Amino acid sequence: MLFKRAVATCICPRIPSRLSRLRHTKPPSQYAVQRSCSSHATTKPPPIPPADHRQLGVQQELFTTSVYSPGSPILLPNGARIFNRLVEFLRRQYARYGFDEVITPTIYKKALWKKSGHLENYSDDMFTVTSTSPSRSDAAKDSEEDEYGLKPMNCPGHCLIFASHLRSYRDLPIRYADFSPLHRNEISGALSGLTRVRRFHQDDGHIFCRPSQIEEEIRKTLDFVRVVYSTFKLGPYRLTLSTRPADHYIGAPEEWETAEGALKRALDVSGQDWTINEGDGAFYGPKIDIVLRDSDGKEHQTATIQLDFQLPKRFDLGYVAPAPEYERRGETTTDPDALNETGLVTPVLIHRAVLGSVERLMALLIEHYNGAWPFWLNPRQSRMFLWAGKARRTRR
């Protein structure tokens, strides 16, 4: 009997003389190191390509796209199940964090976007909607151009809700949440899967609060982010504070300093590391960005928390409070004369999104789990197999 030992590049000349003493060993694994008798060279296992949500989305029948609506993902039944479970999970958290869900229109007249400042600062990213039937035009009623804009965000609509009633300082904070679809006119060459789209759903939330409540609301929102991302086992993520731009900003520097100070204190209390991104704040206020690292090591800005002092002013929002001068500064007083005076105070608006775009987070989760979904998110939680094998009888 001839015994041979196979190797990578040659056959070793030595053959054991006593075959009876050979011990049985397990065969080498697929990526076991193989050695050459002559050079003892080693080979490394081939690198595993990073997960791609576009490929996995096709394999698992999660979504598709169409040339008739570029940048608007079509969620298939499996993808819709995951989407709905993400939304249901957030809705359960809304009860914990005091949010009330609202549903707002998809289109508004351009007069609203002019009032909010979006028409001036965001028009390139908006879609315009016009009527092709002159008989159905309502422009004559108020001499307004009969043009509408698809909403790119929900904040102006939520301001309309706040303005629909007279508010008291006792009512605040008021927290609205909205899953209405949003449309943003992304450049066609940048569209990609679920990460860069034109139609998407955002877990959009807006908090109308008193100046004295800013720090506490920021703290609760950061805790909201922590709970959600730990549930999905996403991370690590980092926090950045974007401060007042050098130019092209709205509001007094004193307001910016107050807002930035509140954000810094909330970040310190959170116990998480954070950095400052000088001059990268929005034109209306500073913000905290949550930057998430995906399974491939790339970073994505997902959640965001923004302070806005300007939009409430543009919509003439107000609430009734005693000692209004102290209230505007976020201070309290026991002076009876000051407390006997009441007046309107402009609320502070906090924009917040925990998931960001739900579609984008779906893409990150697809790649994070590499298609191996946890049970509660799995679109196929059970399967039935029919076994038609012959029964075997045993005798003792």
C-alpha cells in the first residue's frame, strides 16, 4: 500500500515506515494554512467582499426601482414588513418620550415655503407642482401664483399646527412626530439604492419648548438615540456639535451662544465623547449630528438634533407666560410684580430625527446584518416544511 501526503506544490519524499502507528487527524479547514515542502509558503484566505444592500435587497426581494420614478424605491412585501416594524418600534418609543403623531399634507403652496425661508435657501432641492387645468386654479382667490411645492421636510407644517391654538406655558413642551413621505430633488447621478433617494420617509419630530427646557429636551433626545441604536446593535457612532457659521446665518450672536451653551451642557451630561465642528451649523441654529460607522467602516450622518430660533419667529408663534421678560431668557423669578404681568413668548423649536431616513437606515441594517435579520425584524419569521419520508418500524 502506497501512502502519499499531498501538499500545495509538491509531494514530500518521506513516507512513514509504520503505517499502523499513524493517527487519524481531521481534514484541514477550507482556509487552513498550506505549506510547500520546498519553500513553506503560506497563502491567506481570499478577502470577503463587503455587504452591499443593493445586491442583498434583490436576493431577499426587499425593494426594486423603476426608470419611471428615479430615486423612489419600491418596497416589495418583504421590505414593507421590515419598514413597518421599524416604524412600529419607533411608535412604541414615542409613548415613552411623549411624542404625539400627526399627519400633514404632501404639498403646500409656495407662499408657505417663502414664509419659512425654504424657497430662498432650499429651492434647488424642491419639486414644483402645478395644475394643468386653468379651470381648477385657485389663484384668483388671493392673487397668488397657482404653484405648489412637494414638501422636503415637515417643520413648516408642524408650525401651522402649533399656531392653530392659543398655547400656554403649561402646555409646553409640545412634541410632534410625523412619518409623512418627503421629496428632495437629489442630483440624478448621486442616486443609489436606498441611501440616496428622492422620495423617503423620515422619523421627523419637532419639539416646541420654553427656553428653560432646551437642555432637558436635548438630553432626552440623546437618550432616545442611545436606546434605538443599542437595540439595533448599531455602532460605534460619534457626536459632533456644529456651531455658528462665519457668515450666512440668521439671528443674533447672543442667541447662538445661548443655544450652543445648552447643547454643550447636554452633551457633557450624556457622558459620551463629542467633538466640535466649527462653523458647520445650519443657517438658523447649531446642531448635534450623530455620525454612524457602517459594517464597511464608512461613516454616515444619520440622527440629528437642531436648535431653531428663527422659524417660530417667521410664523409668529407664541405662548402665554407670566414674567415674559424672564421667560425669554430662560430664567425664573419670585417678584410678584413681574409675575402679575403676562405676555406672549416665542417658543424654541428643536428639530430631531433619530433614524434619519427610514430607507437609509434600512440600507445600513441590511449591510450590518448581512441579510441575517434578527427574529423580530425578519420578514420571513417562519416556514413550513412537509416531510413525506417512509416510516421506519423498529423491533426489540
